Amino acid sequence: MGRNEHDFQIESPLFLPPQPHAYRKIPLMNDLAQQLGESFLAASWLPQVLMVIVTVIAINIGAFYLLRHIEKVAATRTSNVWGDALIRAARKPLTLIVWVTGVAFALQIMHEHSGAPVFAFVVPTRDTVIVAALAWFLLKLISHATHTIMTRSAAMEDALDYTTLDALSKLGRFTVVIISALVILQTLGFSISGVLAFGGIGGIAVGFAAKDMLANFFGGLTIYLDRPFAVGEWIRSPEKQIEGTVEYIGWRHTRVRAFNKNPIYVPNALFTTIVVENPTRMTNRRIKETIGIRYADLDKMAAIVADVKAMLQAHPEIDTDATLIVNFNEFAASSLNFFIYTFTKTVEWVHFHEVKQDVLLKVAAIIQAHGAEIAFPTRTLHIESGPDMAQTGSGEPPALCREAG
């Protein structure tokens, strides 16, 4: 009515001046999402999740190069058993822990924006995986340390008790598994006190049902603690006809390889009730022989005994610090006996018999050098001549003489 064309054009919505940038709603992500057909690209949590993933990748790369650098530095210096084992055991579990922590953090960000109930399991799952990763790390640490100790001991020829080392390794792994299982149960919301109470009641029932197995277990524990023998040693028990080389010591049985190469599986509980001899741990091997010469060589006995004793004292394979006896010992039925009682330096079975053979041959040479002879079982028949012989006329010996002969 009183308006001109210019006023109409100014008030027209088509010619409104542009709004300030703070009030414009031009969501670029929405446009991109519509173009790509993926609505999640417009989510406000996506940049945070991407940043978490990038951070996790960067931490893993940094940890990888850091551990590799530490391993190279440790290789150029005097290495420590536990240090080397720690580096080797930490690689994969550390990577798993970093990834699980990062993914759980990203899922928590998504949970805050979406509120989906499925994300409520993120925290317990994260804690469970982290506990499992730590248990994995400890198991690898024990395994690598045990392997390294055995390898270095074999290379340096150290006297190492492999049986005790293996027992401690098994006990450590068993402890790690049990503790990890209890921690995981606690993390998942189970009552540990109830589990322990149930285990106590169940343990009593299992104890009655498996008393033999428990006896073998404690028998194996006794072997590990007392160490009456170790793998590779020769043992024997005459009362049970067990003799051979120990090949394996387990928690239930011990495997002994007999000298005919047959395996003998002995329950560990048996070793708590029988006497076991361990010849491997002998300090010397003994030569104990009785040698006889003829009665006709009685006047040569003292010289023979003296020379044999001097020979043994000068022998390089005889331990003169141990008991050494050479003495005339017995008027036997058909010989004059002297005995040799001495110990060799070697405990090796084959070499011992070589030393013993050399000693016996030298004893025989000494006896021969003195003009004497080694006696052997003989019987001398004495026939008396008298009036009875002449009266018979037939030359037949009397009855008494026949019986004596």
C-alpha cells in the first residue's frame, strides 16, 4: 500500500543478508555422510575413536623398537638370565595389553554417546584379558628363564641340578595358572570365598577317592625336595628289582631305563617306602679280591704281599688316600690266601674294569717273578703201607685207605 518495489525486494527472503558463521548450520560431515551413504561418519565420537586407535598403533610401534634396542644393547654386554627372559617374554603380552586397553577405551567413548547395553561388558572383558596377558607373560618368563639357565649350564659344564630346576619351573607355572584363574573369577563377579570353600569340601572328597594319586604327588614332591637321585643317574633297589638310569621324574611316576633298554615306570609313592641305592654318586670304586698261592710257596708269601702293596701304592689309578690293605689272610683248604682291598680313582664302569684287569695281571706277574704259583683246588691222597697190605697179597688197599681216597 505505501511500499515501493525497492522495499519489497529488501524484505524478500530471497535477498536476506548472509548470517554470521557462528549461526550457520553447514555440517560438512553430514554432507559427506549423505554422499557416502554412511551415517556413522557423522558421529561426534568418531574423531576421538580414531585418535585412540592411532595412539595405540604409535605406542605399539614405539614399544617394539624400544624392546629391540634394549635386546641389542643387552646382547653386547654381560647378559643377565632374568633380563633376557624379561625382554623376550614381554613382547607379545605387552602388545596385547596395549591393544586391549586402547580398544576398551574406544568402546567406552562409543558407550557414552550411544548408551547401548552391550558396552557394559567392556570393562570386565578388558580386565579379564589383561589378567590373562599378565599370566601369559609370567609363564613365558619362567619358560625362557629355565631354558636359558639350562643352555648356559650345559655350555659352561656347570653342575646344575636339572631335576630341582624343572620342579621349580613346574611349580611356578602351576602357581601362576591357579592365581590367574582366581583373579579372573573375582573380576567376573564370582565369590572367591565360595570357590575356596567349595574347593575345600571337594578336596576332601577327591582326597579319599584319589589317595593313591595324592600319595604319588607327595612322593614326587619328596623326590624334588630330598633329591635322592636326579635325571641321568643310575639307581637300584634290590628289594623291588629296580635298576637302571633315571630318564624322567614326574609328579605321578618316575621312568627308569633298565640296562636291557626296557622302561620301568615306578609310582613315586614307592620311593617313600623302599631303600634306593644311587651308585652314580659314589666317590670311588672298590677292588676286593682274594688270591691264593700254593702251600709250597709259604716262604715267599711275605715278599709277594710287600711287592703287591708297593705296586698298588705306585699305581696311577689307585686312590692312595683311601683305604689300602694287602695282607696274608687265611690258611685255606688248598691254598694260602692273601687279600687286596683298595679303591680306584675312577667311578666310570668301563674304565674301572680296565684298571682292575691291569692290577690283577700285575699281581700275577709278581707271584710269577717270585717263583711261586697261584693255587687252584687240589686233593692229595696219602696211602699208608703196613702189615695189612702184605697180608692181603692182592695189593688191594685196606678199607680205611679206600675211604680216605
